Amino acid sequence: MDAYTFVNDAYERYVDGEVPARTTVDVCDLLGGAAVTVDGVVALE
């Protein structure tokens, strides 16, 4: 959760219009020492 503000700032810079829904999970360590993990859902029309 220490990077929550950083991630929100990145969303504001790179996502225009309506921002997508997000999932936030607080864990001790991420696989491979990653700082952030991102889920994505795409709707095709």
C-alpha cells in the first residue's frame, strides 16, 4: 500500500476519460520481487 499514491498518479497521467475499475490487494511480497501487479479486463465490441 506504500505505492498506492504513486499508482493513482500513473493512472491520472496515462488513462484518459473514465478510469477502469481496479483491484487492490495488500501483501507482504509479490512474486519475483515485483513492486506492483496489475489486472486488466478488456471488453470487445
